[in-house]
Amino acid sequence: KVVKQFAVELGKLAEKLLDILCENLGLEQGYLKKVFYGSKGPTFGTKVNNYPPCPKLNLIKGLRAHTDTGGIVLLFQDDKASGLQLLKDNQWIDVPLLKHSIVINLGDQVEVIINGKYKSVMLRVLAQTDRTQMSIASFYNPESDVVICPAPALVDKEAEKPIVYSKFMFEDYMKVYPEVRSHKDHGIHC
């Protein structure tokens, strides 16, 4: 019962973040939530990650470099050992541990809908030699039948803000993602 209520509250937080993003970008309030809805509503799931210690780091990387496929990820990090890094200017940067905080990642689908205004960052988790790491990731994603494309309000027909991404179904993206997940180019550009 407690876990279900926790998930409900995280879903509300994800939707509030989408509304804040809409406001920031000048989109109609609720636009991103509507796009994610599809025929059955957005999907929301939570995953607990456990990374055991590895004394021989050359044998394992942790969690491979990737971008998050969906909408918004709410990540609760281990407060003792993170290992979470993001790629910025071709350099891996440690994401600092902040007690009682949530790391918020925008996923590939949000990047497309907002026409690249904000990016879905490349992430990885490095294994630790001496301690187990844990994290909890909650994913707010579009329904599989949703058509993903840049918001018309963020595209200028005079090409000041050209369309950066092609239109596709989220379900189709999830089928090709395993082949392109570790590349900077997600395979979704026009």
C-alpha cells in the first residue's frame, strides 16, 4: 500500500515537472501530458538497481553509456556511493551525491517533442571496488501507441527553428533503441 502511494506521488511529481517544462518553453499548459497519453494513458514504472562491488573494475563497467528512452526519469541515488556520470563536452562528469534529492533526467521523447531545446543526456554508472551501490529509478513514459514529433509551437516554418526530428511511434522507437542506445545520435534526426 505504501509503495503504491509512493508511485502515485512520483507520477504526480513527473506530471508537475512536465507542466513546468511547458511553462518554460511557452507551450500550452498540459501539452506534454496530452502527448504522452495515447489510447491508455502514460506508463509509469519503478526499477531498483543493485550494483555489487567489483574488485577488478577492468572486468566491468557498471551500467553502459545510454540515454533514457522515455519521458522523465526520477532517480534516487545511493547516498554513499553514486558512480553516476553524464557526458558533457565529450567528458564524463560525476553527478554529485546530494542527500534527500532526486536526479531528474529528460528522456529521448521529451527531447524530440521540444525539438532539441533541451537534450536527453548520455549517462553511465561506474562500478565501485569496495561497496554495493543502489538506486531507484522511476520512469514516466508515453503510451506505446503515441506518435512522437516536435511540438508545432516550437517549430518555425520560416526555418528559424527548423524541425530537428522525424515523426515516429514510441513503440517503433523502442524496437530500434537497443541498436542505437550507446550512440550520441539516437537515430531520430530528420
